[in-house]
Amino acid sequence: RTAQFGMMTGIIITVGLFAMIFGIVYLAKRERMAMIERGMDPRRYKPQSAPYQTLKWGLLLIGAGA
């Protein structure tokens, strides 16, 4: 039983990481295409600074870890 659980955990983690990376790349390309359709130049685009971006991510990751 323990071997089956360990094997399933490895498969689920691998599939989850692949899905996450695929989703990030897909959404980035989709955003880029939307900018091109609107006539914007994606190379000149700089995200607006968010003053508490690091704090937000830190709290999210602490909550996920807890």
C-alpha cells in the first residue's frame, strides 16, 4: 500500500508541475497576442509596480505551506 501511495504521489506531483508550467506559458502567450491585436507593442510593455507584491506572495506561500 505504501509503495502505491508513493508512486501515485510522484505521478500527481509531476502532472501538477507540468500543468502549472504549461498554464503559465499559455497565459503569457495569450496575453502577448491580445496586446498585439490591440496594437500595443509587447516589448515596450512594463508591468505597473505594485507596492505590496512581495508581501502578498510571501503571505500566500506561508499560508500554502501551513
